Amino acid sequence: MGKATVGTLGEEKRVDCNIHLETKKSGGIDLELHSKVEVMYGDANRELIREGLSFFGIKNARVIIEDYGAYPFVLRARLETAVKRAVPDINDEFLPEFRDKCLYKSLRGRFRRTRLYLPGNFPNFMINAGLHNPDGIILDLEDSVSPTEKDAARSLVRNALRVVDFYGSERMVRINQIPMGLEDLPWIIPHNTHLVLIPKCVSCADVQKVDEKIEEIKKEENISQEVFLMPIIESALGVIRAYEIASASTNVVALAIGLEDYTADIGTQRTKEGRESFFARESLVNAARAAGVQPIDTVFSDVDDVEGLRKSTLEAKSLGFEGKGCIHPRQISVIHEAFMPTEEEIEKAKKIVTVFLEAKERKLSVVSLGSKMIDPPVVKRAENIVRLAIKTGKLDENWRNNGQGL
Amino acid sequence: MAKDYKLEENATGRLVPTTINGEKAVPYQGVGKYKPTGKKTAPPIATCADYPDDGNKVVGNLKTALLKAGIKDGMTISTHHHFRNGDFVTNAIFDAAAKIGVKDLRWFPSASFPCHAPIIEHLKSGVVHHIEGSMNGPLGEFASKGKMKGMGVLRSHGGRYQAVQDGEVHIDIAVIAAPTADPFGNANGLYGESACGLLGFALADSQYADRVIVVTDHLIDFPCYPWQIQGNYVDYVVVMDKIGDPEKIISGTTRITRSPDRLLIARMAAQFLRDAGIMRDGFSFQAGAGGTSLAFVDYLSRFMREANVKARFVRGGSTEFLAEMLEEGLTDYILDGQTFDLKGIESMREHPNHVDTSPFTSYNYHGKGMFATMVDAAILGATEVDVNFNGNVVSHSDGMLLHGIGGWQNTLFSGCTILTVPTFRNRIPILVDEVTTLTGPGELIDVVVTERGIAINPERKDLIKAIKGSDLPIRPITELKEEAEEICGGKPGKPNLGSRVIAAIKWVDGTVIDAVRQVLD
């Protein structure tokens, strides 16, 4: 007979619960529920727990639940983890219904200016994360989850992917370091994960292993949709191999840098000025561009320093980065504003795009603005600025035809 | 306790008592429908011959003052809540009353706080019969469980003034805790250790009570000026060592919320005022001191600066945020009903255009007009809002009485009343099919701003038209409610309520808009 406990650790208990489960030989289900939302959802909770136990074929058990207002997807995940800890040979997944709102797709070339990290075993921030409009939301299975809770986080993240509306943000998961991260993939790939972040990536083999495992799962589950990859470079060796990592698979769409571990690896401290990481950042931008993927900057960890964040983002932009990590929703709008093209940039970009399109229409092989020749990378950058200007509302979609053109 | 009341359906269809603690009560008839006639009440005529010529009304202690004021069984004792959760005076009054041995008092505070939990012992022992005023925290729970002998009555700040003025509530003894006072009884809240800003909530009490006692820990020589409370109304002055805990009376600094969801709501509310054209030169608004309100003021200030727009007046709940608007010239005046932080008090002391107001000037529905109707926009909270825009601020979805009405009902009369609420909080739906306790009718609630979108009352076609072209997410309130229910896991269950009415909710005109039932275990 098995016995297990699962649930919140530490102070923060909101919208989570603790479950203690002990399977028995006889006596049926003995359920004791203490709930903060007893009046509103006590009966619904009891029904859900009984449904879950019967799904797993557990007929006799003592179950004690301290409920702090856990949403149904949280309660389901916690129950599943408790059952699997108590009876290790159970493998079934107690899946909540896949909501339509969770089925939208992503695009290879979409903006990835902001990606908001959410601790994967911590349900409270998941529900409203998408309201703050980050370009991507990362459900994290790695550093924010303690080694003993990886199983709990996996089922919670899986349920969140099936139930929580992220309102159009790209649905990302950061798996654990390879090889452990490979075990995370079956929990997330069948549930419309758009992008997988591979932490502490040091070789193209890391990327290929992830790619192969994803292909295998996709085949089993009959999924045709692409799953994008964003390796995170966090070491001296990773920086040296950045180009081969970025070009290890066609599914890699972006390359990110993680400076916390990198600075430790090169034997120094991380500073706000960031001189110690200049080489790594610029190498990463160069490698990403060479491989044709987006270079993405590290997180800015002082949540209260809005000015510092703005400066750091403007610097990242000037170095060639296209995005930055966030650890708090308040950072999102600051980063978006900093990445917003200036009026000057937009005007210049409009001119370049216009002459390029005109040259194309006239089938000219050379594009020039005034006396200056314009090469394809310049056109590409200009197109990117125009696209961003349209997305951020600084330029009308039909700017060429409504008087905003040249 | 046996039921000594009958229930009748009021204009909203809610069943309400027609007698409250033995006195007749009028069921709610609709907004602006009930217009009583007759004269206001008046205090007894006093004679200077009975008061000392040197103006010294100081007596030894609170007990002596209560005895001199003629305290008897069944009397009504009033207090004010300018000291919020740091009030030492109220508990001292009822401890003294217990020692004197009187019973069945009616406590008539302008609001109660968790620091008043000791009153529960006096309710149990019979010194206090019942409370007419907000019942927060432990007192709310005590009353909700049906343990209070009499029926509670909850009124708005304006409704409290109206009830006293109209003679619905006769105050036998008013006790006014005053941060600074002189021996004649002139008093203010601007100076002294326990400074709280103003004393407007005690105005009706000073004007209409039979006997008035001023209690202070900062007695100065005559004259105490400004005299927010006039000594000519005062019978006795008592000096206590400490009348309150300064740290709990006001906050040193008031902080904007850090919650990203609340910041989002605050920003959308400010943007609504801007995009609907309410934010324009010479406009006015009212916002409270909660974290979301402060963030709202901060965002609105930014928008006003960007658009070079200036307000004529701002009503508060003043805080450093309003004080800074005044200093910066973003508003000509602050009309202050209640001061929440040090900077607010300093501003009131120093700035001629930071004006103290009272429930009489701002909120009294039985007056010749009130400021509340002249405010262009009010930004308020709620514990529940329903699909008909009705609001609840006094109870939670579990049926427990937990908050007072404050000025909430009164401010609903603004030109554009905005409730800023999350659609749900920690799996507790805030947007519901029907509010547990009806505190404010939907016809006065114009806009509900949530983290998932903004609902505009369909009756406000002008606002719907004015906001066209804005990029704000305007959505039907039913859609927002359904989204909240989907996330929380279906329609919430209802609390198990008994038939007994434990408190009546008054509307601003003294009629009964709803009744609160006992919560069964």
C-alpha cells in the first residue's frame, strides 16, 4: 500500500493545494477536504477527486486535502502526482479537456521581444500571464523547480498547456538540461507546445537529441505541426560553439544567452554594466545572424529598476539582439517600448522598403537610394523595422497606399 | 432571539425588514424616489449659564464624563473612525460603560475596524446590544453567525449624516477622539501625535448629539484653530495618555500596488477616462487610497501631463499622490474627506487649496445638493458585481459580512462611476449572476474595468459612443463573467443562509435596499 504527499512548499499557497494520499486494502474512499472555497466549489472539488481516483482505479484510500483555492487544472495535476507517487506503476494521464483557446499556432518568424518566465510548479502566475501581452510565455521545468518536484511540475505544466489561455503569446517550455530534459518532452509536446528552450546547451548533439525525441513523439501522437527550438547558451564552451548549435536543426528559430551561469563559468561576477559579457553577447548575435535565427538577450533580474531595464534593453537592441527575457510582467511594456523603432528609424526603413519594392516591380537588379546602393541585409532590416512599427501601432498596415508612404 | 420584524419586497425584489430593532423602516423605492417631508431633528437647547465662563470643560476621566453626560441603559453612543485600526478610545468607552454597569447600549460608529474586536465581549455580556455601522473582520463574523442580539444596520457615510439629521438615529452621547483640542472643546485632526487630518465623520455627532465629549492626548491652550469641531457643541473634554497608535492611524508612505494584474486594471481605468474624453480641462474625479486607486491616480497624472490637461478638483481619500498633483498644478483643489498618509496631512495643513470636507458637504442625500453628483468620474472597488451591474461591498460570496459601505454608495452619483475589480480572485468569482448583498443599484454603475476587459452599462449609450475608436477591450459583462466561471470551474455554489436577518443595508435616503442573513455552518 502506498503513501504520498504533494503540493505547495513554503509560504506561497494561493490557488494551490496539499494532497496527502494513502491507499488502503479496504474501506472505500475516505476523503477529507478543507477548502478556502468550500462554499463556492467544495462539492465540485469532491466530485473531481472521486472522478480522478476512479480514473486511476483506486477504490480504497484515505485522502486529505488542504485546498487554498486551487483551480481544477491544478487540483487534477496534484492528484495525479500524489497517485503516481503512491503507486509508482501507474502511468495513465488524468488529462483535463483541451480548450479551444489553447489550440492556436505560432510562426517561425514571429517577434520574440519578450519571453516571460513562469515557475512550472507554481500555478498562481499562470492564469493571468497572457494578459500582459509578452511575445512568449515560458513554463519553466528547470531552475525554478526543485529536483524533488520535477514530477509535480511536469503534470502541472501539461495541464496548464491544455487549459490556460495565454491570449496569443507563444507557448514555450524550458525543459531541463540534456539528458534529463528529454524526459520532459513526452509531457509537453502532445499539448501544443510551440517552442522548447534547451538550457545550458553546449553542443549541436544536445539540440539534435531534443529534435529527434520531438520527432519521435510527434510521430506517435500524429502531430504535424513544427516545434521550434531556442537553445540557451550559458557557458564559455557554448559561446565558442554558438554557430554550430544555432544551425544544428532547421527547427532552431532563436538563440538565447543566459549570463548568470556564463559569468560564473568565465570566473567573474555579473555587473549591471555587463562589460564582462560583451564578447559573449556579441559572439552570440554574430552566430545567430550567421545561422539565420533570432539573437535573444538574457533576463534583467532587478525587477524594481525600471530605468536600468530600459537602458539594458536599448543596449541589447544596439548590439543586435531582438529580444530579452522577463521575470516579472511589469518588465514587458518597458522592453517593448525600448525595442520600438524610433521615428527616424521608421522613416528611413520606409524609404528603403519603398525603393526596394519599386525596383522589384520594375525588375531592376540593383536597388539604390539616392546615390547609395542598398544590399539585401539592409532591406531585410528595414522590412523588420516596418513590421515592428506596424505591430506596435506606429505605422498603418496600408502605409504605402494611404498617404503615409513616400 | 425571536423575530420581531416582518419582511417585505422592495423595489429591487429583495426581501427587507419593515421594522429594525423595533423601529419602523421604509423599503427601498428606487433612486431618487423616496422624498420624506417634515423637519429635521435638533439637539436640546443649551444655556451658557450651565457652562464655565473660563471655557474650561476638562473633567477627570472618560468614566466621569460618561456619568456626567447621564449614561443610561439603552442609550446610543457614537464614535468616529478617523483613527482607523489604531483607535484606542472606543474600547475605553465601552470598558468604562461596563464598569458603570449600564446595559443594552447601541454603538453607532462611522466605521469599525479589527482593533474593535474587544467589543465582542461587551456584546456577549450585554453592555452593547447591537452595532449600527460597518462591521469588519471579527465583528462581521460574530454578527454573520447570528450572535449579535439586535439587528445591525449598515449605512454609507452620507447615509449616516442623513440618519442623524433626519432623526432616524438619536445620538445620546457622542465621543469625539481629537488629535488636538483646547479646554473649550475646539478640536482638529491636523496636529498632535495622533494627527489624522480631518474630523469630518464626527460633524453630525457634534451637531446633533444630546451630549458631546471630546477626548484628546494633546490639549493646548484656547484657541485650537482651525476648529474642525467647534467647542460650542461640546459638553466635556477628557485628556487620555494616548488616544491612538499613530502607525495604524495613518501610513508613513502609501504604496502603489506591485500586482501586475491590478496595475493593468488601473491603467485601463485611467485610459478609459482619457479615451472617453472625460479627462479634459476643468474635469474632476474621485479615487480612494487602495493600491489600485493609487496606481490609477499615477497613470491618470501621466496622461494629464501628456495631454496638458488640468483638473478643477479632485476628491479623496487624500494621499501623497493627490498632494503631489496639487503641488504640480495638475488640479486646482483637493476636496478631502479622509486623509490617509503623512504627506496628505501635511498638505492639508500647509496648502490653502487642500480643503477638508464632511459627509454633509459631499454626501448628504437629504440636503440642497451634494458634491458627489458634481464629480465627473469616481473610481471604486467592490467585492462582487453582477451581470446587471449591481454592486456589493459589504459581504463576500460566502455570505459573511466583512466590510462597511464607506462613501461607496454616495460616490455612485458621479457622472461616470467606474468599478475596478478582477473578474475573480484566488478562485473566487467577483463577477456573478446576482450579487450576494445588493449595496448599489446597477443603474448608477456605469463601467466595470477588469483585467480581462471593460464592460459598459448598456444604458450609458453616450459612454459607448464616446469610447469608440479606443483600443481598450470593451466586452459584454456576461462574456467576462462566463470567462471567469470557465477558469474557476463553473458556477459558484451559494452559501447556506438562515432565515434570520442579522443586518439591514440602508440606501443613501434611509430606505432599506437589502438584508443580510445569518450564515449557517
